[in-house]
Amino acid sequence: MRIFVTGATGFLGRSLVPALEKNGHQVTGVSSLQCNLLRSEGLCRFDERYDQIWHLAAWTQAGDFCLRHPGDQWIINQLINTNLLDWWRTHEAAAV
């Protein structure tokens, strides 16, 4: 199975990606260094078809980050989610 993973080097992704690969899946994992999900064109270079998308990326940090950035964290994560969903919608429509 071809699987696309955002947040591949984050807290969850760094365990998930090797586990998926160990189970024989072909994984394309991206981190914030490879792909800026805050920009709508951040995913444009990924044009393969994927059987699954695991969206683990988020703008966050451990500790009281969410208390120091409550509004910003909500808005930025919604932007990340919207950009990923728009890429998936556009990507899937183009592949049909």
C-alpha cells in the first residue's frame, strides 16, 4: 500500500513510519523541513497516488505552548488541515 504521512519526524510519525515500512508499505513521509503545510502550494510536488494519508502534522510543542499561543495554534493548525485537505481533493480529482 502507498501511504503518505505528514509529521513523519514528529512524536507519533517517527514511530509510525518505520512500523508501516516494516509491514511492507511504501511510505512517503514528510516533515516541516521538507514541506511547508502553511502554504497552499506546499504539497504540489507530491503528485503520486496514495492509498492512505496519515495526517500527523501540527503546529505545537511540549509544555505550555498551547497556553502561550491558544489563538495562533488553533488558526495555524486549521490552515495546515485546510491546505492538506485541499491538496488531497485536488490531487484525487486530477487522478480520476
